[in-house]
Amino acid sequence: MKLAIYGAQSIAFGTYKAIKELFSEQEILGFIVSEMGTNTHTLGGIPVMELDDFLERTSQDEMEKLEVLIATPENVMQDIETNLNRAGINHYVCLDSLRWAELVRNAFLRSGKFLPLAAYVVGHSRVKLHVFKMIHSKDKLLKTQYQDKEYIRTLQVGSAGSLEIESDYKDHQGDNISEKNGNYSELTGLYWIWKNHLCMQESDDYYGLAHYRRQLDLSDDDILRLKDNAIDVVLPYPMPYDPNIEVHHKRYLSDDEWGAVLEALRELYPEYAEAFKDILGQEYLYNYNIILAKREVLEKYCAWLFPILFRIEELNDSDGKKVPNRYIGYVGESLETLYFMYNKTKLKIAYTGIKFLV
């Protein structure tokens, strides 16, 4: 059997990396995309091709033995299936978020990197979870109805001056930066959690952030693993980027914005600025600003993160030169990666998949 991967971004590259870790002899013919756009022409050393180009380059014998793994966001998979069927490719598998997580979990278990939460023994001590799901008045309706876990509460972000929607909390109440949501995205919600929950309590509870479309995949057994294994932080499986995460983020952030990030770090945390060079030069990034952590761990992270973000704004005075909004949200992903990779020997970090809701 020969494989091709439909997609050419982080999900697809993560699929490629996992397959090569688990099945090193497996031949992968290439990455397929609907259109090249800004995609690179090679990924991991193999070609990225539009579907028509792939069909021209692939022999009839290879086509008869071909299976395509669709490794894209789930909301575009149906269109891709239609395109493959029209092209006469009937052997394909959609790697939804849970299948993708299972694949990379096995790869990380084999490599010893990013140890999954599921690798720890199931304990007996229960802890309280407080997960805030970020929702926005401009969110598109989900096609499917889901029942949230009992520990999830909704937090409307960007609620200052916007249409009010049904939610448990609003991020313009109390100490807040709700008006910054256009650039901060879900991070206005994280600030609200910090100032209105983490700073108000002393407990060994776990607090976290989720999106209305993306949530950490936590089973009941996973929750029992937290306290008895002294887990400090649970993060999503990191996404790989070729050749490194600096190149990835430079697609979205201007040189001025990157310069402001580094200058703010040099001013406030020079030791992190020094470490950032090596971390930017590796390939793994913690996407989405999604996190679950002990209260005191998350509080310390927020106390570190937000002064940097505020200083970046002062230095850059930008509304996002390459992207009209959310540039601080992108920066937050890099800073989360920096903070937890820098502190990986001080904190016990476990990983799990992201459930993508459609």
C-alpha cells in the first residue's frame, strides 16, 4: 500500500511525522492540496501538489495501491471527499481530531517526547476542574449539538460593546481587557479567568481554557490521573512545523511585531529571551492557547504572560500588519510554547488530544 496525505499544514505534517515514527518503511508519495496558495512546494522533503498535478504524476499501478489520509480541519473534509471521489480515488480515511490524536499519541509514546496523559496510571483522587469555554457573538453555529461536561462553563469574550449572547460569564465584567479582543482573541478570556478567579481563590483545583470548537479530550480516567500523578499542566499535543516554528509565525506576523516580542522579552525576562532562540529553531508549537493547569501554575503563567503582551503593544503600536486582527493571539501561542518548554524540568506536563467540534 502506498499513502498520500491530503493537506499541507500542521495537521498533515503531524500525520507525516507520526507515520514515519511508527512505520518508518511506509512510502508516502506526497501531500495533496486543493490549491497551492501559500503552501510550500515540499514538506518534510516530499512534494506538495495540487490534486490534478498529483494525478498526472502518479502511475496507474500506484493509484491501484493508493490510500489517501485526509489530514485537514474537519469542517473541510466533506468537500475533500467529494473532490477525491470525482477524481476516482475511493480509498481514503478522514483523520478527524480524535483519530489524529490517537496516531500522534502512539508516535510520542514510541519517541518518548511529549508524554501523553493516558500513559500515566489511573489514580483514585478526584479534583475539581473549572474549564471556561470561550464563545463570541460572531461564532458560526455548530452543525451538531454537543453536551458539555459538567465542569465546563461558557465565557463570552469580546463582550464589551458587542451583541450579548447566552453565556455563564462575560469578559467585560470585573477586572478585564475585553475591548482588546480583536487582537487578543481568546486571551481576553484568559486574562478574565486570571483576574476574576485565579487571584480570588486558594485551592488545588485545575483551571483551563477551551474554545467553542476545540476542547481538550479528557476522559473520566484522565481526570483521575491528574492529582495522584502530580500533573501540573495538560497541553494539547504540539503541532510540528517545517522547518521550525519561527518560519511558521513569520507568515502571520510582521518583522516589527516579531521585533517587539523579542524586545519585550529582553526588557522583562532576559533569560527567556536568550532561550527563545533555540525554542524558535525547533519544530513544535503549542497551538490554540488551550490549557488546563493547577490554579497556582496557571496564575504564575498569566502573571508572566500579560506584562509581556502589554509591553509588545506599547513597543509595536500595531493592529496587526499582516493580519487585521488576532496578532497578539498568535504571539500568545509562541509565548506559551516558550514558557512551558523553558520550564519543562520544573513542571510535570502531560499531553492529550483536541476534540474538534463541527
